[in-house]
Amino acid sequence: MRQVEGRVVQRAVAGLGCHDEWNIFVRLDKARAEHPAYGPGELIAACYGGRARSMAESELETCPGYEVKEKTA
């Protein structure tokens, strides 16, 4: 928070956690599309920025947020 003209102003900030949430939805949707009990018509619905994700968007991961990938030897 900061003060502007004597008023306290709080800024809305999206953290890197939303990148991780996005990538989780993408990975779950890929797994559901490949599973014989679900298929491509059973993707998980999600809204970001006040609008629903499109089918094309639900196939693309974004850069990782706070995700820690395992190191392989």
C-alpha cells in the first residue's frame, strides 16, 4: 500500500501463482482429453481476466510461476 494525496491506495497485483494455476488447468485438460472416460469434450472450464478460456488457450502453458521442477541427475 502507498499514500497518494493523503489517501491510502492499494494496488491490485496478480502474483506468479496465477501462472501455476493456468499450467495446472492445461495439464489436467491434456490428461482428461487423453483419458478414455472423458475425452476432448470434457475439458475443465475456467475464467481468467473476467472471461472464459478458449479451447486454443487451454492447450498452451505459460511461463512457470513459483513451480519448482525436479532436477534430474
